Amino acid sequence: MPTDEQFVIEPQWPIVIFGCGCQGRIVHERMGLIDDYGTHMTEITFMPTNEMMQYYGLSKNNLNALGLITRQYPTSKIIQLNNDPIINSKMILCDFEWNDTPLTRNFPKTDLLESYEKELRRLKAEIASKDEELIQVVSRQTEYYDKYLGKLFVAIKKITGKTRDEEDFGITTPEEMEYGG
């Protein structure tokens, strides 16, 4: 019969694998961030392995009080490795310091996504510029109507003694407008 020691359950943590092969255990992930250049970013808080600490020469000074590191990486360089909602491991197509690796260079998707994101940012800026131009045109038209057509309607009223609405509908009093005369 198995003993209690054979049934020790250890907590499972999702892992993050960097393009250089180093790993860490993901503690928290925050998506939907956008950096100053408009790039979609994902913030990952993870516990680096001892091997990763040695490989990058990291010390306790590089870790927060809980022994964790928080870094942001472009979302286009992050690949979800499984569909497990609890242990959702990721691969980052660059190394810990954002440098390209052979994996990154052999993975054309990231360059394509980044170029699409750049084009999308350019198009959004162009649309915003056109929206501003349209607002200015409408504003100028409103000023034109207020300035010139207002004067025209005042002149017509002086000549005919009626406003445009009174002339078109024969309405002269508010009561007649309400009940249709």
C-alpha cells in the first residue's frame, strides 16, 4: 500500500520559456498594455530558475522582495504553449533582455505582426488627422451659415415681414403650431 509520502501534491505553476532556453515560473501576467510607441505589451511576473540567474548573472538585487522579476515583452513575441486555464505556459521569442535568438530569427510571424502593428498605428494616426480636418471643415461651414445665411434670412424677414417658417407653413402663433391651426 502506498504511503503518504508517495502522494505529496506539489503546486503547479505555469512556466515561461525564453528564446535562449532559460525558464521561470509565471506568477502573474497582465495583458493589454501599450507602450509609448503603440506596441501591444504583456507584463509577466515570474520566478527565475537558478540556471537563469547564473546565465544572466542576476543577483538578489535584481529580484523584488518576493524573489520575482517583472518585465514587459511585446505580445507579438509571446506564444501560448497550451490551453490549460490554470497552468498556461508561454514561450517568448526573444531572450530575457529582449535580444533576438536563433528561435526568433526562424520565426517570421513576429516580424510580420510587428510590421502590421506599425502600419495599423500609421493608419489610425491618418484617420485621426482626417477626423480633425473634417471637424474643421464642418466648423467653417457652420461659421459660414451663421454669418451669411443668417444675414440673408434677416433681410428676407425685413422685406416680406415673415420668417421662412411662417411663409412656408402659414403658421403665425405657437397655438396654431401646436394644434395645426
